[in-house]
Amino acid sequence: MTVDGNFDLSGARLDLVGNGTIFSSWAGDIRGGSTGNIAKGGFANGTMEFNFKGDFKLKNGSRYNGRRSGGGSVPTIRFIGTTLQTFTVHPNVWVGTSSLDGETNAITNWEIAAGSQVTMTPTSGIAIHGGFGLTVYGTLVAQDGAELISTFTGDGSGQTLLTMGLNGIIRVADPQGLGDGTVLNPVSNFPLFIRRTSPGSPTPPTWDLTSISSNGTIEYNGTVTQAVTARTYNNLVINNTGGIVVSNPSTTIFPLQQPKHCRRQHHGKQRGALAWGLHPDASRQRRFICPYLRHPLHRQCHQLNHLSIK
């Protein structure tokens, strides 16, 4: 299914089955009224893709059944727009609720295609069943309160996988930062990558975020103080107006593999830096410390290919 316009079912419940037998292409918008259910799909094999070029909105109370009855092909939801797309879907659509146990199935692969830019609004979420994943070739903008969720909807095995493309970008606005994909069922004040338990299902797996170390860019662009998750980054961009702190209690040093990309004022002189550290002390926000001048290198280290400070 390919939708060239906006997909707006915010006014009607949608029961969407991923590995469906129906192939459809719409050139305009799809919009739902205030009542009634809309269902697409069925049990099938072959290539099963939902391609969206415009905004994507679903009413809270809708349900998604990605791989129906555990058989057939694993569907893919792809965002392929050439202009800014907005994603507004409550996490319950994918994870389910206690009153509707068993009506969801998050076995689906997700893709932000090259050239596309998708903005997840606050309180929106994407939940993915363990063993499947999210691939970012384009740009994913996660506003404060958006969620990228690892879950099990029914039995399963394996971690939920993030794959960053060479030019993939994730922009993070959460004050708690990116996270390491281990936080379980948070209520408030949580990072972008988390886990949520679907009713009647096992404890969900952690995220596999290792792709961040070797591909793509993570950009912190919040408007309040953000915690920069201490980990290895391929490219790290700090574009924050409210200050940053490292999210663990010890000074973390990020040795640059390409030091020519980072220059910063130090003691009144412009010096090329071989390494930079982000200080965890909130009173010293936005201060970048050259560990060759201030700190020994035996402390915790996380590598960067490129650090950009805006």
C-alpha cells in the first residue's frame, strides 16, 4: 500500500493488518470520520509494505496486527516523503492495553527512507517486537516525549534492532537524552529508547543500539538541559540551547578519530583538540574539557568520529 498524501485516521478507529492480501495505491489523502472501523489486509506471503509520503495519524484506540496469527511475511512500514512528515500515533496502538489484551502484534520492520524527514510528536511512539527493528536512512526527529519502544506482543526472542544508515540522522529533544534502551515501563522523565511490556506478554528485550557507534548521526537539539548518553557515537552533534550534561556520574572522555573536525576555544587560544570530554556537572553545562590538558586518559572513554558543537 502506498499513500501519496496524508494518512489521517485520527477520528476513526483503524484495525490495520500488516501482512495483507490487499494492494492499494492512493494518490490523495486518506481520512476517517468519527465512527466506524477500517480494516485492510489478511494473511499472506510476499513483499508486504506500507509506504507513506505524507503525515501519518492514528486514533488512540486503533490496533495494529503486523504479522497476523504469527504467519506469513513480516510487513514493513516505510516513510518515503520528500517533504516534512508528521507522525502522531499513541504507543498503545502498537503495545495494546489491559482491556484489549491480544489485539496487537508489533512484528513489523520500520524504515525512514533516504531523503525523508519524519517528526514524531510528543506522546507519539513506535513499538517494535523483539527480533525486528527500525532502519534510519533519512532523518527522524523525536520531539520531547516521543518514544521508541522495544516490546514483545506475544512470545518472541531477540533484541529490537536499530540500524543507522550512512547518512541517517536521529534528532533527540528529550531532556533525558537518547538512553541505552534498557529503561522498562517508565511513567515520566524517560529517554527516547525505552521498553514497554504489552499486556499478557513476556518482559521485552533491550534495544540493540550498536549501529550508532559506526554509522549515522545523533543530534541533541532540545531547548532545556539534556543528558548526553555516555556511549560510542559515530557522529555526535550538540545543537542545544539549554545546556548539556553527561548522563553518568563520572567524567566521560570522547577521543575523536578525526580530530581535525573539532576545534574549540581553550584558555583564550584556538587549539585543535585530539579529544573532548563532556562534564557531568550541571553547573558547568556546555563546557568541553580537553582531557590531554585536564584529565588522564585512563578514565572511561567513548569514541567519536565527528563532534559538532552548534
